[in-house]
Amino acid sequence: MRQDIAAKREKEKELVSLMIALYCRKKHKSRHGLCAECAALDAYARQRSDKCPFMETKTFCSNCRVHCYKPDMRERIREVMRFAGPRMIFHHPVTAVRHVIETGFHG
């Protein structure tokens, strides 16, 4: 059971990093890696995922009853998700579909 949670945590971190990279590439025109602002957001999001006590049952952070992101970081990740989420199907279709299937659709 613990291994399943660890795997889910890693998949979530990979997905968030992909979304931040897509956002940074399109919005900040980053060609080689993330800009400093997006790198900080990525590190913060990964840290929050590492500490999430609800990983076993959670679907999307936005549906969580506890919001562990600081307000400014929460707004930044929300902006990334709004931009990158709909575009993931074109840039990472397998990952996007797998995510929807695994977490259920909450739209």
C-alpha cells in the first residue's frame, strides 16, 4: 500500500512539473529549462506533494479541504493549471488521459 502512495506521489510531481514546463515554455518563452520564477514554483509544488497527508485518497489539490499552498503560490499554480491543463492533451496526451482516468473527472 505504501508503495502505491509513493508511486502516486511521484506521478503527481511529474505531472505538475510537465505542466509548469509547458506554461514556462509558452508564457515565458523559456528554451532551456525553467525560468527562475517557474523553477521556484516547481520546487514548491514538489515539496507540497511530498508533504501531502491526503495522497492516498486525493484527486486534485483544488478539491482538497485543506489548502497547503501559500496564497501567492496557490494563485500561481492555479494560473499554470488553467493554462497548461487544456493543452496537456496536445503536448503529453498519454499522461493527460492517464491522469483523468486515474483521478476521475472532476470538471
